[in-house]
Amino acid sequence: MFLTLHASAGALVGELAPSPWLALLFGFLSHFPMDMFPHGDRKMGDRAMAHGGHHVRKYVVLILADALVGLGILAAGFALGKFEHPWYAYLGMLGGLLPDLIVAIPEYAMFVKKSERVALRWFYRFHNFNHNKLITAFDLPMRVGLVGQGLLLLLIWKLW
């Protein structure tokens, strides 16, 4: 699932939370059910890690572009006054992104540093199990996944 969608869903559930801490928690928890649905981008990271070099750079550029798009969309939401509780929405957004940020730590250690000692390996395994549970049996082509994620993003924005 693209970061833009995780951030938007996190902001939405954060906005609905009764406290800042629950906004962060709800955003964090919103990440996992979204990752369970087939979304067409699973092979991108696998391909980048397997081939290395320019594939990894391309993957990182895509992640950064996704983050910038998400930041732009959410900045527009803040600027247009879409949030009644902007601080809660911000914390929910942060919570929605946190699982992917946490997973980056063991991924870096395992795939870039080739380390045997990996911090947060248990979280990496949990996240991958959750992320691949349905996708392993049924994944979508990348184009279909992008359309599906775009439609889900529009739905989230409509709910605001």
C-alpha cells in the first residue's frame, strides 16, 4: 500500500479519535487491515532487493515521490480546513506511517548491511505476514492496484 494512502487513512481515523494518544494508536492500527488487501505493489520491493543497484535507487525514488504526493495532499487538507482537529489528524497520519518506518530498520539491516543481528525482526515478520496473508494467494497487477488505491484515496477524502 502506498504511503499516501496509509497517511490519509491514519489522518482520517486520527481526526475521529477522542484524544491525541488514541489518534496515534488508531492511525497505527489502521495500517494493518489496509495492508491485508491486494494492492499490486508487492513485487516492487522484492524486485529492487533481489537485483540491487539502480533497482533499489528507483524504488527509493518512488517511495520519496509517494511521500511527497501524500504530504502535498495532506497539506492541502490542512490548508483547506478539512480537519476539525488538525493535531489529531497529524498524529493519526504519523501513526499510519509508523509501521512502514519501523519495518525499514530491519530491512536495512538484513538487505543492505547483510546483518544477522537485526533489531525489530519480530515486527518485520509480523508486518510481512500481515502484508502478504491475502496477497500471496491473490495479488493484482500494478495498474489495477494503482487504480484501486486511487479509488480508496478518493473514498477517504469523500468521508472527510
